[in-house]
Amino acid sequence: MQPIEHGDAIVIAIDPEQCAALWKTVEPWLEKGKKRLVLDFGPVSFINSVNIAQIIAVRHRAGPLGAEVRVANLRENIRAVFRILRLDKLFALDLTLDSALA
């Protein structure tokens, strides 16, 4: 997962195979003062419980650093999983990459 800088935001295209390393990828950017993190799910067609746990952990760890975590480009099947797990209470689920960066 390669972070891409967009002003005060960092965009990370989620790779389910590398999701275990998500915090290690994000942490240096948040420590440098980035205040927004956008997780781009465009390439994701399947998500498992380990991936979801990592995403929730990143959100909880980013909060005390003053950073906001958003998700973008969720496919309908991934959006349904987020809704079933009630993650729509933590994340807006209908954001495009552009709206997540706005």
C-alpha cells in the first residue's frame, strides 16, 4: 500500500493482502501532522474480519492524534458488510474519493 499525499490528507488504496500493515503505513504520516486519512476501497472486491479489525484499529488510533479517517469507493458488497457490522455509525459509506478529500 503506497500512500499518496493530497494536501493535509493521505490516501491509501486498500490492499486486503497487506491490510495487516495498515497502521505501520499510516502512522508516520499522522505523526508528521496529517489530519485526514482516506482509505480508498476502489480495488477491493472482498474483505475479511482481519481487514475490518485493522481498519477499525486505525480509526481508533488516529483519533487521539487528531486525525479523521474516511472510507471511499466502497463497492456495494463491501458497503453491505460495513452496514451489517454497523460501521455506518463510524464511517460515511457513500463517499467517492473526491468527496472524501473535500
